[in-house]
Amino acid sequence: MSVKLIIKDEVNIKLEGLPLDARKKLANSFKYEIPYARYHPAFKLGRWDGMVSLFGLGGNGYLSQLEAIFGILSKLGISVDDVEDLRTTSAISFTPVTETYWADQGKVWPKGHQQAGQPIMLRDYQVAAINTFLINTQSLQEIATGAGKTITTATLSQLAEKYGRTITIVPNKSLVEQTEEDFIAVGLDVGVYYGDRKDLNKTHTICT
């Protein structure tokens, strides 16, 4: 049996012609538990199992799931023989960075920083994280506390400038302000968007 794959854009896909049992199999394969589910009224009443799926019963999913989807479909004896690619944007590519990425631009840590006046140098693990994102632009990484995620994000944001504006989402107000400081330190055109402040029309925006 064969089905049709529609690539809607850089994120979303749809599989047409999949039988219901195959769609259920995929939906169950991409289920995960919501941590706060037990507090939800529907869960307490037994109307919801606390799980959410990243693949819909209508056949909708995500481009990054394709490898896993193909593996599941293969076991079910289903192949994808027809592909309709609706993506219209050009390929995104980046040049890998080195530890001296900011220093080469003459950037130094500002007054008040523990390394004030010294060239901004990336650490080897920050370079590794940045370059991993540049190679696979739809990836996720788990980075330890204190590893310098802010300067890592600032670097990624500047690299993305040639393709347009960026948005950085952080959990709380204090991290908005902390991230803004590092963005300003490296000379980025940055604004923030949260309850107290709403800076519009900036190249880079940090929000909660």
C-alpha cells in the first residue's frame, strides 16, 4: 500500500490515504504525558488520559518526524510513493563559527561584566552547540545551567539576521532582562516584549 506525503512548509506535513489504524498507530507513537495533567478538570473526571500527541488522526504531523514515521509505516507495509513539496523558501545555510566569532568583530565584554574589557570568546562547548544547530536547523539540544545559553542564543540570532528577524522565548521576566543585556553587549538591535515593556520593530525580540 502507498500513500501521499504533502510537505506543507518547513515545519508541517500531511499524509494522505493512510488507513485509520495506521493513523492511530502513529498518533500513539508520538504521544507524551503533560506534566500538569493531573491538575486538569478533564483528567480528574476521567475524560482525558493526560496525554497529547504530536501526530494528528487527520494525518497531520511535523517534518522532523519523517524518519520515525517512515520506520513505523515500513513495519505496517505502507510506502510513500508520492511526494508534493509546497515549500517556497530557498535553502537555509550557515557557516560554522569558531571560538573567536565575536572577538573577530572587535566585541568586548562591557563594563560591569566580570570579564569587562576582554574580547568576547566562545567556549568550545558553546561553539559545538551553535554549530550543531547550524547543521540541523530543526534540532533540540539540552544544555546545562551555567553553560552560557544566552551568548549562544545571541550568536545564533546574529547569524540568522540575513534571513530576517528573530524571537527568543525565555521562562520569566528576569531572564528577559538578562538575555537583553548580552544581546546589547554584542551590539544586536534588540527589544523585549512582556508585561512591563513592549519594544516593537526590532531585529531581535526577547519575550516570555
